[in-house]
Amino acid sequence: MFQHLSDMAIFARVIEMGSFTAASDDLQLSKGAVSKAVGRLEKHLSIRLLTRTTRSLSLTSEGEQFYQHCACIVREAELAQEHLASLKTEPEGKVTISASDNFGATRVAPLLPSLLERYPKLSVDLQLSNEIVDMVKDGVDIAIRCGQLKDSNLYFRPLKPLEIVLAASKTYLDKAGRPKHPQELARSQGKHQCLTNGASARFKRWRFYKGSELIEVSVDGRLSISDDRALLHALRQHKGLAFMPRYALQKYIENGELETALPDYMPQPVPMYLVYPERRYKGAGIQACLDHLEKHLGRGGKE
């Protein structure tokens, strides 16, 4: 079993480095040892994992699935090592964190004073931007990202998904009526003003779920705004309905200024992740920040 675990780690590194030669240099093993490790796995599994040519290698469909599991096991092992190392070292130095403007200001910034109080030698640079940063180029240690991850070279920890709600002001709903079905929002019905996060067509296709049933509606409105804070202002000015994160609306829902609409038809939650560049070992400061953010923002499903 232990031999197979070692071979799985070597196999994962071959895929990540793109060749046996690069993996052998990275792992400080001979190219022959790396090749034998992959060969042992294929023999043990009775499945071809790689298609090799003189100039390239590619994963078979079975190899692609197996790699995902191998990579996950390697990440878990590294996280375990890093966690133990962090217990022996007091977090110190500067950790740079990137988050979107609204989420960072509303949800992340309030968590930092208690972190800094706990670790007096630690400092945090919180950078707020709605642009996706190049973490390596820009020197970012941790980023909080929403939606599907596209950069496979980054490690991540899943957070509790972001709850999205459809909301409007009580004044707007009293005047325009409270919809009972998503189709009432359709452009063709002309009953409601739907505020969107952008002007392109993809922002005007709203999806609702009732159990396993998907309902997709093409909406329209006179106003599109790409900033959540400005969108919230428009809601409070009775300009229409909008999809927004619940955290941004909660106090206005509680005081009765805003209402959620179509509570039986839920928008799909948005996946959220703590993302960090691929490193063999992280410092205790980064580890402490990851643990603190994960604890207070809520841990999601499996990595």
C-alpha cells in the first residue's frame, strides 16, 4: 500500500510537470525511477494511465480520473504536514490577501483584528479588487474567489457556498406585485424591471431551482450595474428586482426595507474558495490565515 501511495505521488508530479524528465528533476529522482513508479501503478491497476510518444505524453481517460484522486491525496498529505509545522512555529511576517471589493470589505476585513490580536508578529495586506489577480506575479498569498476555478496550478480550500437571493424593496413589490413564478419575470411578460450585473446576454438569463427542476428565464430591465454596492442602492431606490448575495442584503431584509421574492424558487449558490499558489510548504503565517478565514467563513465540501 505505501509503495503505491509513493507511486501515486510520483505519477501526479509527472502530470503536473508535463514530462518524466521534469518530474525527475523536481523530485530529485532518476528518470528511470520515475518511469518505473508509473509502470508499477499501471501494472497494479491493470490500466494504461499514459499514452507515451518520443516527444510527448498524454493522459488516457482512465488516467485523467485517476490523476484527480492522486492530486487530492497529495494535497491532503501536504496540508497535514503544513498543519503540523505551523503548530511548531509562531506565525509572523506579512500575508497578502486578495478579495472582491464588497465581499472583502463586508466579510473579510471584520475578521482580521481578531487574527492580528492572536498573532502579534503577523501583519496582513488586504487588497480589494473585482479583477482576478495573477497571484504569483502580484505576490498574493491567498485569494478568495467565487465561481468555477480555472487555474489548475493553484491549490484551494472550498468555503461555504455564497447564498444568492432574489430581492426587491417592499415599496417596489407593493406597486409591481409579488411574483409567484419565475416566468412572471420574463422579458415577454413586461411585468417587472430586472436589475442585472452586466449588460451582456449571459447576465439576462436567470436560473431558478425548485428541487431538481431548473427554470431558466430571459429577463430585461432598464438598468444594469456591475458593482454590488451600486446594485444594492438601486434596490433601495425601488428600481426593480435583482439577484444578490444574502449577506449584502440581510440587515435591510431584517428591518423590512427589502424582501426576498420567489422563496420557493432558489437561485443556485455560488461556489467559494480560498486559493493559494502551489507551494510544497507554506509558512505558518499563511497557514494561520487560511485556518482563520476557513473557520469564520465556513468550510465547504471536499477539496
